Amino acid sequence: MTDTETLAKMDRLVSTETNLKLPTLRPVDAATLILIDRKGKSPKVLMGKRHAGLKFMPGKFVFPGGRIEAGDRSMTVTGALHPRAEQALMARVTRPSTQRSRALALAAIRETFEETGLLLGSKDYGGPESVPAGTVWTAFQERGIFPDLEALHFIGRAITPPKRVRRFDTRFFAADRTAIADEILGVIGPEAELVELAWVTIAQAKALDLPPITTVVLDELEARIAAGFGHQLPVPFFHQQRGRFVRELL
């Protein structure tokens, strides 16, 4: 699919969700993490199915993610974001900072743990001596895991169009399945935010009930893997100008 076809598809898909009576909200910083298993012939990604009773995207298959929380700004880590990823994260933002980029990456790791029970990081150094009080980061400390930013790739960014109930400025990160250091069972279930998890090929993922932007990001991910999945590859940024989606490279 060409860029023009992709953008036209996005315009069609999102037009049905626009409510002109709603105010134009300011997008909230958010982050998503795509876990990839590249051991087999066809790479697989981890998808979660949202509970049908949720008000936001009920029953959709998604990548784990959410908004930045206060503790994400001060959590101790090992490793650092790749310089190219950090550069792209600071592009096209008001008051760019390395702290904001770091917090976005940590939000992706934390949200993945909260929604799936998977802890990404390293056990090579033992657990951090201190973590932000009253946060789920205590689980990393108890399990002897430092979140590892070096394992993350920054692969995309998208801003929810205006006139929506919620708007996010979402950064899409990706990491290999080998970055999973531990798992806490019992997080997924019939009453949880995610009722099931599945490792599926990208082709299988595209056949699921997905939010429009997720379909587009899967296309981008597939192309990125085919191109070698290097940090130096450009990062697509989807947003609207004059009511139409544009694809910009960061």
C-alpha cells in the first residue's frame, strides 16, 4: 500500500468517529510498546484484547500502553535510549527534553507491566535500591529488575484527530521478546483490562478487530523489519493538517 493509499484509508476510517459537537482537546502524552518475536520465519507481535465493557475501544485488539505518570519521570533505569531515537522523540514537540523522552519510554514499559504482567529490563545488576513511592515500579524492585531503555526502538508517533472524546500524542516503541525479564501471572483475565493475550504474525494481527492507527502502525512495523529494523531508520509521524492526515518523517 502506498503512502497516499494509507493516508486516504486513515481519513475514511477516522471520519466515522469524529463528533463536531465535541471541543478540541489538547492531546495527552502517551506511549505504547510493541513486543516482537523474531525467532521464527514470520515475526510475531503481542496483541491484547480489551474488555468488552470498557468505554474506550471496547473489545479491540491493541498494544499495551497509556499516558505518562509522575513516577515515570524519576524511575531508575539501566541503559539509555539510542541517540537517533532520542533525536526523533524530541522533534516536533514544544519544549523538547531528554527527561520527557525518557519518561515516555518508561511509560511504555510500565503500562506493559500493568496490562500484561510482563516486566521488561535486566536482572544483571539486581533491583534498584529505590523506586518512586506508591507506584507499580515496586514490582521491578522486588523482582530485581532494572527497566532497560537500550532495548527500546522508537518506531512511530500519532496524534488523535480533533473532535474526539479523548486525544493522545502517542509514541510507539518496539522491543524484542528477549527483553522480557520476568512475568507476574494473573494480570490477564475475564475481569481485567485485557482479557486475553496472543502472539500472532503481523498478517494475523491485521485480520483482528483493531483501532485504525494500529493497522497503519503494523504496516509500518512490517516495512521496518524488512528494512533491517535499525535505529537509524526514519520514524513516521501521523497527524492531521487542514482535516487530512499527513505522514511526516522524524
